[in-house]
Amino acid sequence: SFLFSQGHAERPALRRLMARDELSISQRLTAAIGGAAVSSVVVNPLEVAKTRLQLSGAGGAPQLSGTVATLWHVVRSDGPQGLFRGAGVTALNALPTVGFYLYAYDYTLGRLQGSEIPRSLQPLLSGVTARTLAVLASAPLENIRTQLYSGRGEGGSTSSGSRRAGVVSIVKREVIAGGVLRLWRGLPLYMLRDVPFSAIYWTVLEHSRTAILTRVLQLSQWGSQSAESRDSWVANRAATNLQIGGGALVATNFICGLSSGLVAGFCTMPADVIYVKLIMSPNQQKTSQIVEELWRSEGLLGFFRGTIPRLSKLAPSCAIVVSSYELIKRLVWNSAQHPT
């Protein structure tokens, strides 16, 4: 079948290919950045809609309801280009949040294999380590991106003129208001949102895709080799394992990335809502004040405002990034093995 057809033609090299993952740092970063670039463009409109919904009715912002209605409001008020507000910052932000992050995860997971740490905990620890480093590097860009998505200009205004305020204006305003460190405003919440997300995401992803890819290896008539999954994560070397066809590689990572993103995104939704409100707070409210106001005005459901657009953006993004990453790793590795 399509999923397994590539697995049998290249068996002579399989034992050497399975011995170790030979992808270099540059090859991994190339693959990671490629997947991030595709994702940042495709899902940007949904990120804009999610942010606008979470800020709906706050600080003079219009009251919005529903993802489609919010997208239509953005098009009417800002034009179609409004759906891609902040796309440049998103692409730049992809360097630490996706490129470095994916490499750091792969590297950490590889180092943990064969250690005394229980195998079931290795993806969780790798995800926490990689995301912590990525968050520290990307917090200023994440804050700028959030403000660009909100559509607000200086002073929290929503006028058409102030909406043109760009990255430089936002940086100046933040530094004047609280110094350079203000660019890292909301870092604890950013960590609270992204680090647990990463822990949940990679734990679910590794267990699910390793189970599927192990089955793929068994169906490729090399079932005896699938015993390696008892000692290491099959998916960690899948890109250079030609037993696993390209179709199976992409489909498995897409499906598992989608489902893992849904689970992790829903679990961390309250932290995302609080983070967005904190970043857009005009009077430097404390986190406790935001939580109290949100609970008093909207109750528990307020902490899940924007869930549909966030998950609609997040889950496909996770699926696109991880499947693109693995596919580009395969393509880059093959190119290096067979230079023209």
C-alpha cells in the first residue's frame, strides 16, 4: 500500500541506517525552520482571531462572538491583510520557539536514552527542558506578537491610525513604560502555559507515534527489528529509517501531532487566557487581579474563552510542524547521502 511501499525497496542499507541517527545540527535546524515557516503562515489568521476573542469587550475593544464572526470583523476593519498581522514576527519567533526548540528536544531525548531515567518519563523531561530554554529566548517576541494580533495601537487605542503601529513602536512603548525587562513581562505565565503544554504534548506524541511506527515496522516484515522500541523511541530515528515509508512517516506524525496538540492545548487553555489579558492590560494589573476579575465576570467558562480558535490554530500547527519536520529531515538526510 502507499503507506508501506517505500519500505522494501531500500533494504540493503537498512541495518546501517538503523544503527544511529546521522542527521547533523544544521540538517535538523533546516527541517525545523521549514516546518515552522509553513505553519506560521497557514495558522496566523486563527491566532489573530483567538487573541481578538480573548480581548473581546475589554479596554474599549469591540464585543465579538465566534471564530467566523471574528475573522469577518478583522477583514472588515483591517482588510484581508489584517488576518496576517504579526506574521513577520511569528516567522521570526519561529527560530527560537520551533527551530531551536525541536532540535533541543531531539538532542535531550537522545541523551536520555539508555540513562536510568524511566523511559516513560523521557519525553516529558525532554519537552520541559527544550521549552524552558525556548520560552526564555522568545518571550519578548511573543509579547510583541500578542500585541500585534490584538490590533491595538499605542495607549490601547483601536483607531485605524494607531493600528498601524509596528514592532518598533511597541518595543519603544514597552521600554519607556518599564525598561528592557518589561519585554519579558508575563514570563511566569508564559512558562506556565508553554512548559506544561510541551510536557503533555511530547508525552502523548511519543507514546502514540512509537506505538504506530512499531506496528509499521512489523507490517514491513522486519518485525524482529521492532524490538528496538523497548529500549529507545522508534520515532526519534524514523526520519533515517527507510523501513518506514514516507507516507507512513508523514501520516503518523500528522495524526499524532494533531491529537496531542488538542489534548495539551485544552489542558493549558486557562493559562493562555490569563497570559493574553496580562500582556494587554493597560494598567499593569497583577495576575491575581486578572484571575479574580475573570472569575467574577465570566466564571469558569471565562478561562476557556477562545478555546475553539486556539485549538483550531494550535492542533493543525502542531501537526504541520512535526510532520513537516520529520519529512524535511528525511529529504535533507537523503540529499546528503546522495549528492548530485
